[in-house]
Amino acid sequence: MTQAERSFTEAELAELVVSGQERLERALDGGDVAAAHEVATGLIAAMRAFCTVYLDWLVLTDDYVLDELGHEAHVRVTRPERIAEMAVRTGMSLADLVAGQALVAGPDNDIERNLGAAIAAGERDRALEQWLEAERILRDVHDLRRDAISDLLGQIYAEYGADGLKAAQMYAAERGWWKESMPHDFELDPAVRLEEVAFMLTVGAFSDLYVTEHDDRWIVHQNVCGNCGRQVRDRYRDGEWGLRTLAEPGPMTFGKPELTIYQTHLAVIHHMYAIDLVGAPWPSFNCIGLENEGHCELVVYKDPAQTSPEFYDMVGMAKPGS
């Protein structure tokens, strides 16, 4: 495939990773009220969707403890005060927690109503102010739920070791949204698959990205990963947070000496489980572990069957047919 035959121009690749704020500002400046409202609604829905997936994962992990480890183990890992502690450490106020509950529940909330009213009235600054408030609160909800999953999995790891940690993640993967979303994603046109991943990472996970295209793949370069990268930067550099790491090099750490508990799901769910389910990692991750506050990459292959064997080798699995 030549450069002229590639799916995107450099300008189009840059458009894939435009921030939520810039997308809304463009829509507001376009003067089409209906279009601006549609953009705002879609942006908030993307942020809400990530939070919803995290909640599903958290509940499935809780189910695993009760179903597989029993009531006494369930009592030991249930720590409501720890959730409250992490919310305070995140900087969430009581008002934020109340507003966050309404925002993640659906579009019937004061912030979205105020945003819609400002768009309808042509009040650009007020609309942007409401959007920024929604983004701020949903970012905190995203981070709180991510941290809650990390903490619960960390407790499982502390008591049941790496085998327990892997089992908990596989239990969730087999019952959660991954079992539907991964086959669906592989059925999409490759360019659409990339577009959706880039949008959700940029808007739903608050990542800072750029994308490069190659003959057989796109590389998504994360200057700041919105999930693990920000967690490492904002949590793991402060020992008071108490979030655990997996320090046993092996398939669950991509062979690296140490990964955060959250990062291990990239190996377990996005590689091991995905290989079993759809035949290839989805996406393929070049995770750099505790250095992930810097630059890391994920790879979207145009044809998943062409995924490099290295992405199988790093989790101790063979590429099907190899």
C-alpha cells in the first residue's frame, strides 16, 4: 500500500484525536443549534459510557469474590470507607459526588439541562462552562471507579496471588461487555474501528493522542494515557494512595518487572482473553508499566490476522496457525 492509497491523510488522522472541548467549540461556532446539541450529547455519552463499563467491571469483580471465594472473603474486600477515602483523595466535594451520580445515571440531570438551554439560547460561554463542568466531574467519576477496581483487584492479589488476580479478571471478561464488543469491533471496517477507538480514548478516557499510519497498522501514540498513565502520574507517585503493583515478571506483566494492578488487565483481558475469543489481541498494547505517565502505544491492525507474533509472545501465547 502506498501513501496515496492509505486510509487517512495526516490532517484526517489529526482530526480523529481532537479533544472534546475543541469538538464542542467548533460546533458552537458553527451556529447550528441542533448540530451543537448533538455533539454535546455525544461527548457526554462517551464519557458516561466509560464510567458505566468501569461500574460493570467493578460489580463483576465483586461477584467473582462472592461466587468463587465465598462470603467471608467478600466481607474482607468490602470496604466502603476506602471508596470514600479515594473520592476525597481525588478531590471530589460532596456537591461533585451528588452531581456525578446524576450525570452517570443518564441525560436527565441539571448540568445537561443547563447545557442544552445555553446552546438553544446561543450562549456560547455558558454552554462551554457547563460542558467543562460535566467533563471535570465525569473525569473524577471515571478515575474513582478505575481506582476502585484497581483497589479491589489489589486486595484479591494480596490474598490470592497472581493466579487469583488473573482468575478475577477472566471471570469479569467472560461475563462483561468485552465478550460482545470485541467480536463486534473486529467486524467493523478497519478505518471505522480506528475512528471509534480514537474517539473513545480521546473523549471517554481523556487521553492525549496522535496516530500514525503504516501499511498494515495504525499506531496510537499516547502522550498521556487517560487510564493507566494518569493513574501512575497522579496516584503512584504518592505512596499515601496505597494502590498495589504486580511485581512478578511474567505474562501478566508483559514480561516487565512491574505493572500496576490496573495495567495487568491489558495483558489478561486485551491480550489473553481476546486471543482466545477473537484470535488476536484487541487492541495490541506496548505497555511500559510504571513509566506509563510518559509515552506508550497501542496498535490497531487493519487485518487482525496480521497481528505481529510479538503481541502473542509477550503474554506467553502462540499465534493461531503459527
